[in-house]
Amino acid sequence: MSVLEDWINAACLELGLDRGDIDRDLVLDLARDVAHGVARPGAPLTAYLLGLAVGRGAPARDAAARLTEMAEGWPDAAGRAAGTPDVPGPAGERVLGEA
């Protein structure tokens, strides 16, 4: 067993959670998408918000998908959505959102 799995098991035991209810990959994927698409500090905060939503009855996969979609479309400091190419315009200037 990995250190991460040991930690998850111990944390679940400490908090009285059923390990089978924890989707490690779902949370890690969401954290990655937020860290890359929004900001690194947003990753743990978003994971916490996901946990709050699930605790209130939201299906984890649905809530995570909504948050991932938001993160993928979140504008960067230049106002471009995550993953939007930066392509030269007619006079060599950058034109946002053109492929």
C-alpha cells in the first residue's frame, strides 16, 4: 500500500468515514484541473468546497464535473480561457481565442 493510501485510510478512520465512499482519483483530478486552470491555492479550497457540497447531498461526480468545467473556462491573467491558444494576428499582434 502507498503512503497516500495509508494516509487516506487513517484519515477516514479518524473522521469516521467509509473509505469506500472516497473517490481519490476524482478529487485529485479536480485539484489538478483547478491548479492548472485557475490557481494552485484554488486546488485544496475547491476540494474542500466539493466535500461541503457532497456533505449536503450533491453527487460527487456531478459536482466535480461542474467545477472542472468552470476551471477549464476560467480566464487567465490575460483574459484568455484556460487552454486558449495565443495566435498572431494580421499585423503580428496577438489575437485572443483564434485558432
